[in-house]
Amino acid sequence: MLAFLTFKEGLTWDWILIYSGWLIFFHPVLLTYLSNQLCDHFSHLYSQIRPKFWRFALQILLWDSLMILSLICLSGIPLFLQGTLLILGHLIPAYHISQSLKRDFPKAYQEQISFWSIL
């Protein structure tokens, strides 16, 4: 949604505040919920997954904070570049986290899990 707004009408201060609020309040709730669901599903890996998940959650929140600061500092650059930076800012940490989880928990990646069963 934020990328769409960036391309359509520009990223203004009110949208930066809305995005910041979403990151601060919604991301921790979502990460907590997903952590609990994944640990329930992979109960045999519970003791290994939980500490690493919280480390990754903190990394995501750090990346979100850096993205907010970069959007504020780079508000004068073209909208296409702002949107590109916003998308890359989400893809890079997500890719890093998924690769790290695949390396640390290969058994969990071999087991099929439905997206809807987690939710």
C-alpha cells in the first residue's frame, strides 16, 4: 500500500507517520502471533526456533526503523526511487532471514506446511 501511495501521490509526512505507526504497533503483534503458530506447528523444534525467531524479529524492527529514517531523509528524491528503496528495504532482510532459517533448520523446510494452517 505504501509503495502504491509513493508512486501515486508522493510520500508525505502524514503517510510516513501512518507507516511508522503500523511498524511500531502491528509488526510486533504479527511477529508474536506467527512465532506462536510456528512453534505450535513445529513443537519438536520449539526450543531451537523460539530464540532465533526473536533475534530475527528484532532485526526486522531495526530494518523498519532504518527505512523510516531513510524515507524521511530522502524525501526529496524522485518517487520511483523512493518506492524502489522501500521495496528493496523489505526484500533484503526477508531474504537474509529465510536463508538463515533454511540453514539452521533444514528439517523444518522439508516438511510441507500450508499457509492457511499457520493463520
